[in-house]
Amino acid sequence: MSGSSLNNHLVVGRITTVFGVRGWLKVHSYTERPEAILEYRPWWVETDGSLQALSVDDARCRSDGLVVHLVGVDDRTLARVWCQKDIWVPEDRLPALGLSEYYWHQLIGLRVFNEDDDARTCFGKVTSLLATGANDVLVVKGDDSSRDQRERLIPYVDQYVLVVDLRNGVIEVQWDPEF
């Protein structure tokens, strides 16, 4: 797979900094459970425009985060090469979801329409999502074909998100346009 493109790959975390002097690295995981990132081996990182596989041979979950050791990386200088690199995995390695469940990357770019008093208004597109602890939040940015240019934060809960239609690229919500 070395030399392949990032098509059909998703970022699941990031190698942030070195940890100690024996080649260990700190990892920030974007997975729901931080240690779940270890289930997606090998990891792929982009170097010089292509993907390179990294093999993790040891990992530890600590109170301050996840630290890993890569095969063949046994000192701080070698480890530093991998710092500030995104960790990519093939999309087909992600677990299958249940009905009405979606990965965040599937929602980004969908157009958001508001159903309010029998009127259908476009709010814009989902640009990102936020994890707040209580629930996720859709970040919706208005554009030239939407009601206005505002950015709206819409809680991703059944009360407000009525329909997610991946096939047509649409999310239907019921949200006060003034928020």
C-alpha cells in the first residue's frame, strides 16, 4: 500500500509528540474510546505525498493519554520524525454501524434544511461537528444558496435532527432560525 493515495482513508488520530527517550510517542485519538485506535493496525501516515505503514508493537493507556511504541523506532530522534502526523486508516476497516447511526465524516458537507411552520429553508452545509459531552453538535455554515451566511450550532439529538438522508446529501432539522 505504500505509495497509494488517501482516497478511501480517514483520519482517526494524530501522533503529537515524543514521550521519553526510548522512541515512545503520544497519540491523540479521535475515536470514541481513545484506545479503540489500536484496533486499526497498521496505521498509515502521509510522507512525501504517499502513505507509509506504521506498526505499533506496544501501547499504554495512561491518565494523560495514549502512548505507543513503533516497530524500529527506539530513540527520541527517530520518534520525532513521526510527530505531528495524522493517522489514517482505510474506511472499510471501521466497524459497521446500526440503522440511523452515522460517522461524522458522512455528515460533513450535507445540506441542512429547516422544517418550520410548513416552510422549508436551507441553513447551509455541515462544516464540522463538536463533541460537548452531553451530545454532539452540528456546525452549519450558511452560503450563497442558504437563508443567510450565519453559522449555527444545532444539537445532534432526535428532538432537532429529524432526517439524515445520505443518498440525497440532506439533513432535515427543526430549529429556530434565529438561533
